[in-house]
Amino acid sequence: MAIKDHPQIAGKRINLVGHCMGGSLAAYIALRHRVNAVSFNTLAHGAGVQKQIGTRALSEANKYVTHISIENDFFSDFKAFSFFDRFANFIGLKTPGNFGKHYRIPVAQCYIEKKSYKDRQDAIHNFVMGSMMGYIGKNTRCLPQDLKLANEDMTQYF
């Protein structure tokens, strides 16, 4: 709140960004203080954190939070939990979840080709930028500053 109310920032749009735990923190702050956040391969918020955020803020999450998951990421796109989540929610149990808009993009092919499961998961989870660059048709080793994104509307890709 101190940052949001600081004279040099007051009235300006605040955008939080994070990956993994940092994405969870960005989403949490965004939901608690109604600012925008984009998070990548985010850890889910458990029932205790959901209670702190509050039902109203969770119901308005699409206004503030965008999650981008790389396909098959162990934390943010683990398909084995989907059946359990549906069943638990059906009987009234709160399961960990990410709230807000959620987009899934394909994993870069070079990460799928990693030999071991651990190396594949590490690449899928940690090298988000490579999959993002591949998704928009760029070289997976391309860096954002190489794209001159200041004049390009990235929302066209999602």
C-alpha cells in the first residue's frame, strides 16, 4: 500500500510480474490490493491464502491476474490433479488454485527433447522465456530486448 500511495506512483498503473513463487506473490498482492499481475508457471494458492484474499477478490481475479503456464509444467499445468480438483470441489473442499485468466502455451521443442524427466521438467519450468519466444515465432534463445517490444502490443499473442 505504501508503494501504491507513494506520490511518484499514486494514480499510475502498477503491473507486477513473477515466476514460480514470485508469480504467486505477485498474484497474491494483485488480488489483495487490486493491481495488475502477470505470472509465469505459478505455484497455486492454498486454502489458507485463499481465505486471506477473500471470496470477493477471488471472484474478481480475472480483472487483475493473468497466469501463463508452459504446457506440462509440473506446478502450473499438472494434469493429474484435474480429476482430484473436480471431485474435491464437488464435495466442497477447497483445493490449491490459481485465480484469474489462465493461458497455456506450448513448450519449446528443444525442452521436450531433454533426455531425463528431471532435465525436461527443469527446462519447462525455468526457461519460460524460451517457450514464449518460440510461441511468438522467434528463436528460443532470443531475448526480449532483441525484439524491440516497446512498439509491439504483446496482447495479440494471448
